[in-house]
Amino acid sequence: MKQTPEERLRLVTRNTAEIITREELNQLLKTKERPVIYLGVSITGRPHVGYFVWATKVADFLKAGFKVKILLADVHGAMDNCPWEVLEKRFEYYNIVIKGMLKSAGADLTQLEIIKGSSFQLEKNYVLDLLKFSTQTTVHDALKAASEVVKMGDNPKVSGLIYPMLQALDEQYLDVDIQFGGTDQRKIMVFARENLPILGYRPRIELMLPLIPGLTQTGKMSSSEPNSKIDLLETTTDIKTKLNKAYCPEKQIEGNGVMALCQFVIMPKKEDEKKTLIIKRPEKFGGDASYSTYAELEKAFVSGALHPMDLKTAVASEIDQLVAPIRKDFEGKEKLIQQAYPTK
Amino acid sequence: MKQTPEERLRLVTRNTAEIITREELNQLLKTKERPVIYLGVSITGRPHVGYFVWATKVADFLKAGFKVKILLADVHGAMDNCPWEVLEKRFEYYNIVIKGMLKSAGADLTQLEIIKGSSFQLEKNYVLDLLKFSTQTTVHDALKAASEVVKMGDNPKVSGLIYPMLQALDEQYLDVDIQFGGTDQRKIMVFARENLPILGYRPRIELMLPLIPGLTQTGKMSSSEPNSKIDLLETTTDIKTKLNKAYCPEKQIEGNGVMALCQFVIMPKKEDEKKTLIIKRPEKFGGDASYSTYAELEKAFVSGALHPMDLKTAVASEIDQLVAPIRKDFEGKEKLIQQAYPTK
């Protein structure tokens, strides 16, 4: 790689919420030419625009010379009684979507590997380690580790206790240096760090991304809330409509999903490509504006110089450009879409 | 088989504590020539004379024309961090011991199968079923099911919750009609019956044997209490010594481990072989006595006509005859014994 160590560190750490530990990361970047990082993705709901947050980070890691492994967790889907044939189709669907997202985010996919959970999570050594793991893990600790990731309710299932052990073993069996995920993964990541050494394996670096707000006022962008998210196969018209309706209060950053998309998806790419976000406006509203960094954009928005309506129009156009190639990849694949996500 | 259905039912049900359900067992005996029954044995501690209680029942099942599968649970041992090489040796040790016990109990071993847990419990389909199972099992129910079998303490481990699911799946994967074990297995057996149908499998018949008292006054015969048990490789002299010291209060059956050995091990065989238990006594104490059924023996003991000291002498001799062939099988196998149960 021709990047300086500083540039590499900047790419890896930008827009992250927490790194455990930063010292270990610095050391890794100094000593390993091509570190390996992984993200586990449960292949359940249909991927939406919010997935571009991690896809943008994957692009960062690839740009920084990392090998990136994306684990598509089909075994987890099977555990929730999703039939294998549907999981196979979802795996195919995700495979296309992820590559499309990463290309849109400006990544070179040579060092990307997409791995199916069932390709190693049902192997003997893995299972034996899982069973051994269960003898060193108290119900209390497993419940705590899973609490923000697995829906537990008042009467938790044993699967919820197995989940954090699987995720810890994945770090070892995928042979990675770093795991990354949202800040909701913090407890499960700390659990992995604490427990792998007891099994005789080294603890991994854990890198967390912030969770971004959805487009409605209800919290994070979620597959299960149709109005909070934009599907990756949404039409240009629907993208415009959803952004028009989006929660984007004037001068306010907190809870603003539109500004979050700018911060974590749109502007990092603009910055890398040395392009600007152009806001088209009639002369009477101040004429066209352009921003080359998120900092500039945020300053303008908070000051009121940039109005939500104008921002929404620009973001709709940017999102549309990001998903257009993915829509194109799925042309003629209506059957796959229907098999992966059957409509009743 | 030349037995009448009544004789078959008598052999299968004698000396059992509970059968869930007896109707299903009757139906099975009517419809299946060679039913399959299994017992799971954790290959941890060294087998002792108490194991003759289930060995005698295994002999009953074999005499009744059953196929008997004995599961030697090495995976469970590995879960408790017992190294594989030791487990392999323990498997070898148990293999010799079990066959010896069954021969001493008068069984024909043609229809006996000894199965290693790791030969199927780490296979993909089994593991996938285990993971699915975990999504339908609450922590609460698994804790309850395991409570009398797994040592839990105040801070239970996740392994204790996995344990009852493994045991339920074993019924399916060993393809048996009946599971049998001690009454301490009741909750775990009921758990299996309740849960296999949710996974799409049929519930099995559960047959329970009473737990017998140890030779000391502390409760059941246990591997972890050296004085409560007689090892299967114990010398004639040591057997005599331990029986002499055994808790065997005059006229009392409750908590009397010596009488329990008569009831569940010695007398069933005598009855089947139409032999009698002979008590050698000087003329001044009433001369020799002999009993052809446990009922007769118990009557004499409770009435005081049979004194504990005379009973102990006779039982010591009977036990010595039962284990003598096993001791012989291990002649020249000191290395195996040391490898299976290393002395520090």
C-alpha cells in the first residue's frame, strides 16, 4: 500500500464510536501488512440504506489495505426456524447486495470475502469448543453479554445464551484480528475478549460504529420498521417521497437520520474522492451551495444556512445514485427476490 | 423369543420405580419384536458395584429380547475439560467393565451395542437440531430439567442448560423406543418427552430405576465417596472388609445398602437361575439358611431371623463372585487402568 501509517489509521478509525483497544490497533497496523477484520451479518430482514454505514466502513478498511470477511449468519436464521432453502436464497440476495453496496461506496473487492456461517459453525472442532465454552460461562454472564443484541423478553431462551459464545468463537475460527459492529455489540464483544483466552485463544480487537437514527422519529434505522428505512431496491420516486417525509428538524443534528446519512455514508466518500455535495437551490433561496466535508455541511445546517428541504432533495439524489447500480444488478432477478423474501 | 408376553413384561418392569407410560410400554411389547432401549453413562468416575443395579436391568432387557444401547458419554467428559486421550482410555475401560458386568449378570451380549457419544453428537444434523432446540427452550425450563442431574450451584453454567437438550436428542439420534435411568433422571426425561415432538420427533417411553443406598449411612452409592462403594476391581479381602463395615442395621430395610444389593442385583439373578442364596451359619446360630426370592430374604431379615453379620458374609461372597471375572479381564491391563484413571 502506498498510504502513510497516519492515513491508514485515519481511514480505519474515522466515524467509529469506540475501539478496544486503540493501543492494540496501533500495534497491529505497525506489525501487519494486511490485517483481517470481520463483521457478522444475520441474514434475516432485507438490507436497507442504513447498511451503507457499515458498507462505508468496509470500504474504509479495504482502502486501508485490510482483508475484510463478512460472515453471513445462516445458522442463526436456521435457529429461528427459517427453512434452509429460503436461507440459501437470502445468502444469494445478500451476496449481490453487499458487493453492490461496496462498489457504490468506492471499494475494490479483491480483498473481500463473504463467508456462510454453516460452512464452519457446524464443524466438529467448532462444536466441541462451543460445548467446552458452555462449561466456563455462567448463565448470568451469557445473559448479560447478549442483552442488547438478542431479544430476550421476560423468559429468555437458551439460544440467547449460546449466541454470544458463537460470536466469540467466530473471531477465532474466522482467524481475524478485529471484529467490528455497532455499539449495541459492546457487551458481546467484551464477553469475547474476556473468554477466548480461557479457551486458549487470543483476544481480538473490537471496533464499534455508532448506531444511526432512522428516518422517522422512533430510533435507529431498522428492518422491522418500514417507514424508518429505505430499501436498497427502492425506486427513485419512492426514495424522494421517503426523504421528503423524513424526520429532519431544522438546525438539529440529534436524532436526525438524514444528517446521519450525510455524516456516515455520503460525505466520507465525497471527501475521499475530493468531490463536493452540491445543493441545488433557486436564486431566491441563496442559489446553489456545495460542501466538501461533513464538518462544513453540519456547520451550515446548524446555523440555518442550509434548510432541511434543500438537504433532503440533495440526499435523495445521492442515495438514489448509491442504490442505482444495486437496482440494476437485480434486474431480471424478480424470482430470487421473491424466493428470498416471499410476499404472502 | 420363546417367552410369553407376560414373562417379557415381568422381566422389563421388575424392580423399576416408574414408567412413563406403562400403556405405551404395553403397546410397544405387543407391536415390536425387538424394542430398542438405551442408557446414557457419563464416563467419568470408576464404575463400582452400584452399577450392577442397571447392569442387572440391562440383563433383564436382553433376556426379554430387547436391543440395548449403552451410550458412553465422552463428549460430556470433554465438556468438563477431561482430555480426549484419557477419555479414549476410559471408553476402553468401560467397554471391558460393562461387558464383564453383563456377563456376570447372566446376559447374552449379542444384542448389546456400546456407542461413543462423540460418534454422533458432533455431527451436523445433531448440532443443528441442538441449536434449533435452544430456540424453543427457556432458561427456566432447562434449569428445572437439569436440576437433579447436573451440579448447578448458585451460579449455573450454560453447559447445565445444554445437557438436557443433548439427552433428549440422544433418544432420537440413537433411534430408541425407551430410555432408562435412575429416578434422579425424572425431570430430564419428562423434558425430553415434552420437547422432542416440538422438533418433529416422537416422544419416547421413560423407564426409571430406584436409586440404591450406599454402604455407608450417607445416601446413594456414589463414585465420589470411596467408602460408600465397592470398586469393580476390588480384591476379595477388601470386599469382605467393606461389607463388614457397611451400614446394615438389624431388621431395617430403609437406607440399607446391603439389602438393596440383594434386592436389585443378587436375588433377581438367583430367581432367574432358580438358585438360592445360601447363608452359612454355625449350628448354634441356627445353621445354614437359604432363600430363593428377595421377598423371603426380606421377611427373614425384618423378622430378625437373619442377622446382619451373616447376611454381610453371604453378600460379600456373592459380590466377589460377580466381580471375579471382571478382575480377571483386567489382569495384565494395569497400564490401561493407570491411563484411564491416573493416580497422582
